[in-house]
Amino acid sequence: MSEEKAKILKIKDVFDLKLSIPDYQRPYKWTIKHVQQLLDDLLTHFRNQQQVYRIGTVVIHKYNEENKETKKIEEKLDIVDGQQRLITLSLLLYYLNNEKKFTDKSLLDESVAHTLSKSNIINNYNFIKNYSISHKEAFKNYILEICEMIYVELDDLDEAFQFFDSQNSRGKPLESYDLLKAYHLREMRNELDEIIHQCVERWEKSAMSDDINNLDKIINYILFRLRRWHYQEYAEVFTSDELDIFKGVSKGADYPYLNSLLTGFQVNQTLFNGKYFFDYIKCYMGIYEQLFRKETGLLEQFEQIDGTNLETSLINFLDNYKNRNRVGDQYLRNLFECTILLYFDKFGNNNLSEFVAKAFFWVYRIRIEKDRISFKTIEKAAHDKYGLLYHIEKSVTPEQVIRFIAKKNEINFHNVDDKIKEICKYESK
């Protein structure tokens, strides 16, 4: 267990601690509206001569690390939570101090790699400069000497993140994959800074993306489920309790079975910690896009399933049929995509058209067999040792997969799309 130190500190004392912004941190995302709200609150308390104003919580991860240049062991205090407020306060105090640093080590000295951070820092500082602030010296002293923050210091990074998650009731909760980012970046301490920044930039870009292959989609709904289903384990929600599914071994581990893994990726393989993990995620983001992107994805080429005309592409059909937005149908879509990706990952484009028909029938026949579909429904299918996922894993050729025959249960055409009926009736002949 981590040793937790919690106390109330004046803002001056917080900044005297020489805090650092670690590579795994999210970008500086505060915009002018957040800065204005903080300024308004501070100025209101200052003008009303209220002696104490508490500016949120800062969560710190404390550890020792060797300096790459001096080779000396140094104490590090990395910001886990509070980055947005601390950078904004640094900008404000820099302005109030006549554009001079007010402490030996300022957060403004930190290198900023993310383009979003750079843009917001410039915009927010320009806003502060144009904000009507009188009695600058007195206001600066009020912030430094009177205002406070709750300071929480932990020496275990996972616990620091989990503490942040439990306290973060405002805004978007911390994603479990942020813990993974931190874990694998720790394994890259000996890598070049350029490589680390590339991994972080790529990760954050995908985390904030609305694209089909963003981190939320690939990690939470594709890779997590496939890796857990591989071991017959529960996989509805990816939480911090299941992080081990994406943790592996250090690259220097001398285990013979690992030798073949460095040449490529497989969904359910043992992972190497560090850069390899980030490349693994990048690989499956690319595969997902290759398969399922509209207009250019491989499944766009399919306008029929085993002789049944879809009238449009398969992707377009799945995106637009009448009941596609039902919870149960969303679960089926996820199972279908996981099944296609698992096959393609193992056998590529070989016999893909035949397999897509096989996979569609196996997945969507569930729709005509069940009145109600829950996550347990698709997970039962994923765990089935007579099901298609298991058959893919044990097969050594695509031809073996194609020979798979799905077990058929009683047909119930209640509230089922006509085209799905048609496909399943055709296949069942």
C-alpha cells in the first residue's frame, strides 16, 4: 500500500515543491471560460476580503528516479490531478509578477509537446493580460499567501490515479486506459524523449478523437473483450481492476516463448511493456479502420451475404437497418466486429467473403432466436466452445474456419429486420 500524505497548503507552498508534469498527463485543456470562472471566483473573494479561498485538490505521485544527465537519484513529484488549475495559476501569477517567475522552478518551464496545450496556454494568457485586474501586487500576494489547496501525496502511481478517479466527481471520469498509459510509459524511462512524446501525442489524439477507431472503441470494446473472452472471462466493462489484461513482461525477459512475438502482433498474445504496447494499440486501430471504415473499409466491398442482396454495402446496412439502435443490436454489432477482427488478425484477407457470411449468420441468428439480448447473451456466445470465436482460435487454416457449422436453435421472427430474416432463412437451408 502507498503511504498517503494529505494536508492543506498555501499556494506558495505548493509551488515551492518543484512539481513536474509527467509525460502520461493529458493535455492542458482549460479554455477561456474555465480561466474566467477561476478569475471571477478569486477576485470575488479577494475584493470581499474573505481570508481563505480553497482552490481544489492536487494529487501528487512521489518517487525517486535517476537523472539521465547527472546519473544521480532525484526525488520526483509528478502531478496526477490538478494540472489544469496549477498551469492556469502559473499563468496568472506570471502576469501579476510583471512577467517574471515567482519561484525557482515554474510549471511554465516544462516542455509542452501537445499542440492543444500550446494553443490553450497562449489563448488563456492573452485573456488574462486583457482582463481587468487592479491592485496586481495585493492580488498576487492574496493568491500566494492566503489561498489554499488540498495536497495529497502518494508513492504508488496506480493508487494515485485511483484516488483521483474516486474524487473526480466533476467533469469526465478518469478512463481506465489512462492508467495503462502511465504504466507503460514508466517502462520507457530509458527511451529517447522524442519516442516518448510521439507515443503520448498519438495516444492523446486517439483518446480525444471521434473517429471509429478511437481508444475507447479499440481498447474497451474490441481488444479488452477479445483478450478476456480468450480466457473465458467476464468482459462487459473495462475497469482499473482488469488492467493486468494489458500488462505484459519487460522486453529484456529471457523466456524462449517470447522470441517469436517481436516480429508482429496477435490480439491475444503476451504483451511487452513499454513502447511495444503503444505499437500494439496502434496496430489494431489500423486493422479496425482497414476493416470497418465507411467507403474504404474491406466490409464496404460486401453488397451481399451468401447470395442475399443487401442493396447497399454491409457497413451501410448495419448502420441503418430499422432496429440497429436497440441495446441488444448494439451488443450484436460489437460481437460481429470482434469476430471479424479476430479472423482477419489470424488469416488476413484469405476466404474473407465466405467468412463474413459465416460470421454474420452466427451473430445475427441470435437476434431471431432471442426476444431479449443482454451483454450476457453475447458473452455466452463468445465463451461457447462450440461457437465461432473458439473455432477461429483452434483452426490452423481459413478452410477449417469455413467448415464451421453453427448450432441452430428455435427460430422466433418477432420484431426482426426483414433483411436479417432473409439472410438467416437462406443460410439455414
